[in-house]
Amino acid sequence: MKKNFKKLAAAGLVAVMGVSLLAGCGGKEEGGSASSGGKTELTFGIWDENQRPAMEAMVEAYEKEHEDVTIEIQLTPYKGGEYWTKLEAAATGGKAPDVFWLNVLHLDSYVEGGILADLTDAVAASDINDSFPEALVNNYVRDGVNYAVPKDFDTNALWYNKEIFDKANVEYPTDDMTYEDLLAKAEELQAAGLDDGVYPFACPVDFQTWYYQTVYANGGYILNEDKTETGYTDPKTMEGIQCWIDFIDKGLSPSAASLAETSADAMFEGNQLAMNFAGSYMVPEYAGNDAIADKIDCVEIPTFNGVEDNCINGLGYAVYEGSKNKDAAIEFAIWLGSAEAQKIQGETGVVISARSDAQEYFAKANEAYNLAAYTNHSEEAYPLPVCSVAAELYDMEANYLKQAYSGELTLADACAQLKEEADALLAK
């Protein structure tokens, strides 16, 4: 295992992907704890300070029910790759947390590295397979083996600024819109005449929140089933990307260069966008921004070619294979997927609990917005394409597509060059 993890670290698999989360650091030395003083001691690795209160409440509930177990939360920031760097170093030294947060982008590498315990039997003996969206459970299955319990998930919604719509005398977006409706709505806003620096919409080079959704809904693909080839030159894939470039070309979105300097989220929060796609992880920030909080709302992502087009991603609870109390760690991880635990997490309103019967708590935690837009079709959402070189693949993809979005290359040329380089990466 040590040899494998040194190889993983050398391969640069601690690349920062997904949302950068805020800081703080746990106290005691990391490691799979042994029993002490008649109690089984477990360590629990997380990375988000905003979620610490929810995790503490869950730990407190578990310890109350299991008086022979004590659990120490160890928080390491995600930003800058610190969480993964520290986790890999700890695993190499045999001292990783007994239970820890894992995202799907690192799953394949960690399976290869031998750090993850097999949870298959424990999952089968629980109600997890019947109580979570199938896509989320399968996110953490490789070759029939379960490696994590789903924790939470994020999907996407269309947010809009009511003040901008009112000023333009344009009707608000609705849950039943299509891509064509979205385009027409943007053109109507443009024709009404928006203030200088204000745009109807934004189309950044963003895979999870924008173009993967339409690629999949259009029948395109990023990776084939055995992860040996990419689908960038498939006409259906390119159509699912081109539809967003069209917004830029029509002047309905800021340029790619502008969005590289100022994110779509920042522009929306600065009252510079009438509409914006946003992941559920942005809800606390939007709701906490006094400049927009009282004049925004959200609806479901518009369909594409009559198909629900949303991507789903999230975290899982994994167990360290080298844990000195692996059985107790597995029992705790399975409990973290229980109705009780997922309810505690969901009621905080920070994330959407992965369990189907707990998803409603996210919307109830902030009833000022139509947050059911994030969960109404979660069962139909598409999981992100992942493989052992996912981080490198996504970076490569972004580099080429930026050139297509900016007009430096045609989309066909960008995708042809991208496919050649990406397929060579997969071949390694």
C-alpha cells in the first residue's frame, strides 16, 4: 500500500477539483485509533468548517447510542489540495482517519492505492441500496465492490434576478422551461435593453454546471463505458457544447475572457446577470448576500431536446483499510447513511443529504427559495464521468474548450485536438 500511494502522489492526483471550501484544522494526531480505556476510539476526517456543526451533531448522536465508542473529528482544509495531500501522507504512514470524506474524483486512484475498505457486505445488510438514488450509490462501486456510503449531493438550478426581470418587463423563468425557452428569454431581455454591463445569462467553460448537462441530455458522452476512449468528436457531444457558445456569439453572455476574470457567480451576486446556473452548494452564499438575497429565486434546469439535463455529484463516507478498528469504523460509516444521521445533516441546510427520504430538509431549511428545483429530478440526473486520471482529463478539456469558447479554434478543431491528447492520456 505504501508503494502504491507514493506512486499516486507522484502522479499528481492531489489536484484541486470541485468546490474550494473553507478552513480550520483538527487538533490531535491523525490515525486509525485503537481501543483505549474500555472505549473504541475512531477518527473522522472532514474538510469543511461550515459543515463541522452538522458532523459534531451526528457524532454526538452516534456516541449517545454507542456508549463504548468515542469519535474525534479531524478537519483539514480542501483548498490547495491540503486535505488530499495530508490524507495520502497519513495513509502511507498507516495513520489515516478511520472514516473520512471522499469524492468520486479520487475514488479510482484510492481503490488502486488500496486505502479503501470493502463495504459491500455492510451496505447489502443495510437499507442503503433501497434508500438512495441509484446513481449516487453506484458512484462508489467498482467491479461490484462498494467503497463508500453516499453523504450528500449537488445538482444545478437556474437562478434569476427578479429586479432585472421587472425592470425589463419580462416574465420570470418557470420550472417547465426548455433550452429554447431559455434562449428566447435571454433574447427578450436583450431586446428590452439592460443596463450597461448587465447580461441576460452567462456561459463559462464549466463542465458540471453547464455543458455536461446538455452533452448527456443530447445523447453525447465524455468517456466510453470501459474508459478507454473519449467522445469529444461525437456530433451529439459537440452539439451539447455548441449550444452555450451560441449564447456568447449572440452577445447574450459575457465573453469567455470576461468570465475567466470574473466568475458567473460573482457577476450574479453583483447584479450583472439576469439569470445564472448554480450548484446547490452556492445556496448558502447567495442567501447570505444582502445585495441579492431578497430579489432572487430559482427554477429547475431547462430540459434539452425534451430530456431532463442535470448533473449530480457529491461526497461519500469511506473507511480506511488500515484502520485498527475497521469493523467499528464500518459500522459508523453505515450509520452515517441512516435516516437519523441524514436528517441531522439535512436540517442544517448546508448540503442536500443524499438519502432520498432526507432530501426534503434542504428546501425546508430555506423556504424563501424554490430549492425543490435541486431535488425534483435527482433520480434522473447524470453522474460525472470519472476515471483514475479524471483531474488531468478535466484540466485538459478546459484548456481546449476555452479556445473554442473564445473563438481561437472552431469547436470541431478544439474537440479533435482534445480527443487525440485525451485518448493518449487514457492509453497510459
